[in-house]
Amino acid sequence: MNSHKTTATSASCPIVPSQGMGLYIHVPFCQTRCPYCDFNTYQGIDRLMEPYAAALNSEIAAWGKVLSKPQVNTVFFGGGTPSYLPDGALGRILSAAQAAFAIKDNAEVTVEANPGDLSQEACRRLLEQGVNRLSIGVQSLDDGLLNLLGRRHSAAQAVQALQDAQQAGLKNINLDLMYGLPHQAMAQWRDTLHQMMELRPAHLSLYCLTLEEGTPLHAWVAQGKLPEPDPDLAADMYHYAEDVLERHGYQHYEISNWSLPGRQSQHNLTYWRNLPYLGVGPGAHSRLGSFRFWDMDSPLGYIAQVKKWAASNPPPLPELDHLALEAIPQIGGQEEISPEVSASETMFLGLRLLLEGLDLAAAQERTGLNLASRYKSEIAGLIDQRLLGQQGTVLRLTKPAYLVSNQVFTRFLA
Ligand code: SF4
């Protein structure tokens, strides 16, 4: 995955299938906290960066042994703000992953970045370290809205960051944008999208603001300090984006994601296809075998517990079960995924994929679950309501269903 590539071979792993898994690496540091964010991330704990990176490398090495060096198809550094880590840290973590896992040649390696952390030199360094995809948190190209969102960059910095990354040779770039914001007018959204089309990133993720309870933004709206976002306006913004992006050659391949042909996020496809992934770092979630489990949120607790686990020199696991997961001290919680839950998740995650859709025959082959017969009446009802379409064994949301997809998904809840 970096310029010093070796063709790694995976040993036979009884837990991860031979097709491999995704690897998510959580970075819980931000220079400042944004008032709308409820992710497991912290400001003011930069002193933990070094011990955190050491713990992460130990956790990666231990999982490599426990899972018998399985194949990894994609690596995703998320957060938090991975680009906020000191220079060289991401490269060292990638080297640890290369030693622990059989990372596929040309694997997609994504880093989430804040525009303020990027320069041409920083992007060149990321490329040298094996990163080949960036996901930049632009959010808006309006300084007033960026200020309201508590972001530490300006619109000009965001544009510069994208151009720097492109000039450094990073071509596979996603930009995150938000709509449905308090005080955001349609004219402003149009302007942001048109500027985006000139910049031509490979991928765009458009997120409607969700007011998460417990966040300052939620409180400001509740206290009347900010106007409540208008859902009808947000819907108009979504439709406008659909039109403009399509006209400019972007494929609307997932409810909130558009890409130029061939530039879909391979890592996120793993989630939507309900395939296995391992998450490392505080609060990171994993889905392996028939279990979902997650590391504890506290960075300090995580560092201490990973040390214990690594010191115990854990042996390869023949299978994953409750007891095996309980014996891993940094794991904060686990649940067994029943066949009912797995069926339900396969349905509502797969239906998020607008182009690919959900192939019931392929899903049955992969999971052993006969989704067509399990959900026969739900599928027929949704087709009658013109919210689902079916071609052969493939189900897809219809266009009118995109904005009410949650209503469709609830029909498949276990
Ligand atoms: S930079 Fe991202 S992860 Fe950090 S606080 Fe802001 S929204 Fe949350």
C-alpha cells in the first residue's frame, strides 16, 4: 500500500473470510470541538497522542496475531482529526498495519483531514507514507456558516487545501459538505455546489445537519438562539444537489454520496455491503464473525487496557465467541448478531446503494439468508407503493424514496 510495497500473503484465518475485511483506525483528537459533533473525540488531550499511537500499534499487532494475519482490503483513518496527528505518525501506524495484516496491493488508504492541516508538502508526505485517498471536512464554502459550525478553517483555506492535495498528486479526494443548516439559504447552497463543480473533487458526501442531543448546537436551537432548520428547504437542497451533480457527471451511488465514475469509497462499500471490518482505537466498532464489538471510549482507559492485552501475548483465536471477546480488556461492549438482525441489516444497508442496489441472490450466497422469502410481503408492499423497484433479483430504492429512505428501512427492522 505504500511505495515500499510487498505482496503480502494472508495466513488462513478462521474468523475473517478469505475475501478479507476493512480496517478502521480511530483518531480521537481534534484541535477544537465543533458544536454539532457527537463523535468520540476530544480537544486538549494532545499529550496523549504519543501513548495513543503506541497503544494503537500494539492493538494492531495483537489483532494481526489473534486473527492469523487476515487480508485487509481498505484502511480508513477517521476521527476525530487524523490529519492533526504529528508528521510521520500515520506512516508509522500504516507500517504496523502492514506488518500485522496482509494488506491488498493498491488497497484504498483514506485519511480524514481538516483543511487547515493540509499543504502541498503535507499532502506529499501523506502520499509517501502510503495514503492514496483524502476525505476533507470542508462542510461549507461560506465563512459565516463555517463560523456557526465552529470550524477552524475558512472557505478560502478549504479551496486551497483541495488544490494543494490535487497538485501534490492526490487525485482520489472526497469533500464533506453540510446542508440544512440554521441561516443557510438556498442561494448560498447553490453557490457552494457550483464552486465545487469547478473544483471537481473525485467524490462528494453531502450530509443534512442532524441536531444531536447533548451538543451545544442542539441547545442553541432549543433555547431559540438559532432558528430551527427547515426540513422542506433541506429537501430542496438535496434535490438541487442531485440535479447539479448529475449534470456534471457525478454518479449518485449512495443516499448521501456521489462520485466520478470509478471513485466510489471502497471502504464505505464494505459497511453498506455488510461485510466484515475491524475497528481499532477508542470507541471504534468492529463487525467480525457473528459479533459486533467496540473498544472503550476513554482514550486513557484504552491506552492502559491495550497495554495489558499486548503484554498477555494473545494467541491466534480459532473462533470468536463471548468469552474470547470478554477476555480482551480494551473491548467496551459486544453483541452477537442474530440471523434476524443480520438479515435486517443486509436489507437496509444494501438498499442505501442506489446504483448497485441489493442483489437478493448474491446476499443469500454470502450470508446463507433467504431474504426474498423472509421479506416477501414487505418487499411486495414497498413495490406497490413505488418506493422499491425490482429487476431480476436486484432491489433498488426508487428516486422518490431517497428522501424517505428511513421509512423504507424501518419495514426491515428486526
Ligand atoms: S473536526 Fe470533525 S470530529 Fe472534530 S469536533 Fe469537528 S466535526 Fe467532530
